Amino acid sequence: MKKKEKSSKYTRYYNIADITIKVSSDLPLTESTFHPKFRLFKAKGPGEEMISIHHSFSLPGLKNSDLGHRVYDNPPWKIYKKDDGWLYIGFYPEQEEEKIFKIARFNTSHTKGRIYHEGTDLIKSGNMTSLTFFPSDQILLARILPDKNGCILHSAGLIYKGFGLAFAGHSEAGKSTMVKIFKDRSEILCDDRNIIRKKPGHKFYLYGTWSHGEVPDISAARARLKALFFLNKSKENRIKSMEDRREITTRILDCIVKPLVTPDWWDKMITLAHDISREIPCYELYFNKQGSITNVIDSLLSKT
């Protein structure tokens, strides 16, 4: 029997959306390396579904033969596709010569990677807000989730009366406002980014993430997805059922967090969005800031 790994000063485990992320490092990882919000997602050891990330703190040399086919080039990233995986190069577009500050190598599924940093400043400064030390972990997670029947949705997520409710919309749509309205009567998953995954038995679950916006309240919990609402600010509070599956699929795709988009990634997202449109009740939600939208949602849930 394989001996179960345990966290050490060089290794940490975190769980998000039933996926365990193993973070290891050439240098010790302390309680102050990552932001305190990650304590809610901390795991004791490996899980059934794994992502492995290793941090090193010096940049390797690169030859042109190491690069592969360039698929993205827009500061601060260049991304190359190779037969055996992916190469990410973080760079500053200096006037005379580009300055590389980060290199990351991932396998073809993005489930195993080594990230090289220019020096030790990041790990010494601590309080990192992403496990990858990227601006956001969604750069990695959004690439991995399609293979696991999942996506990251621009949304506010709540567990309300035992059910998962997702309120989708982009910036200024009212996601944080909706979370504030329900704050005292629900468990907040995240006010800005949440994960939806289709699990065995055609069941969709809503998961919280650490990628919050204005409201710092987050949770590592999950709940069956009961309804998906598309937010619309209004003077009145009302809900309109959406019946056009093509329209719903389009709206879902518009709100999905998009990393480096490749044809296979896009095909999987279209299939997932179509499945959500068929299996999860979707609504246009019109609301104001007075808070009485809770009564409207209570009435809806009592009938479904």
C-alpha cells in the first residue's frame, strides 16, 4: 500500500472544487507564505484528483529549440505549445531587450507544473494571494477544469437553504451587492468567481473559490446548484424564467472565465454550457439595493 504523503515545510495541500492542489517549493513554505484566506481550503494530503505545482527561485536557460509553437504573445505573457506540454514566459517589454521574470512549464493537461521565479523576493515577502504566484490562480484552473466537466463563472455564489445559487454577471453587474443582501441568511461562497462542476449522475455542484472581489467572505464548501440567475440592476425586483436554451448557453459562455482559449477548450465549454442550460433552471433577475429581492427568490424556491 502506498504510504500517504503528509504536508512538510516544503509542501502544502489545498482543496478546491474536489481537486487537491499540491504546492511544493525549493524553499520552506511557512504559515505566512500564502494569504490567510487559503487556510479555509487547506487539505491534509493528496486527493483523488490532483494538481502538482513546484516553485523554484532561479530562471533556467532557454534555447529556441525549447520553445515550441507560439500560441500567445501579449505582455506580460508569451505561451508556447510543445508536444509534451506548455511553456509560459512572463516578460517585461523593455525597449532594447525583453526582461524575463518568470518561466512555467506544464504538462499537456496542466495538472503538473514547475514554476521558476526570478529571485526569492516573492516567497520572502509572503502573503501571496495565489498558489501559483501568478496574478490569479484562475490562469491555471480555468485551463484544467474543462477536462473535469467544470468552469469558473463570473458570479456571486451562495449556499441558501441548503442549495447553491449562482448570480452571474461581469463587473458592476451587482454580484457583491447580491452577496451583501444575503449575507446574514446564507453561506457566502465567493462574490466574484465560483466554480461549477458536473459530477457523476448528471449533478451540477457550485463551489466557492478564493478569487473574491469586494467582499472578502469566502468558503471552500459546495452545494447542489439549484438555480442560475443573470443579474440586471433595476428599480423593481422580479424574476423572469429563461426558456431559450440557445440564449442561455450564449449567456453562460459570456460569463465563463477564459484563459488561453484553444479549440479543444472551447468545444468542452460549449458542451458544458449547453448541459447547464438543459439541466439547471436559469432566470433573468431584476433587482434594486433595498433587499426585498430575497422575498422574490424565497417565493421561487418554494415552488421548485
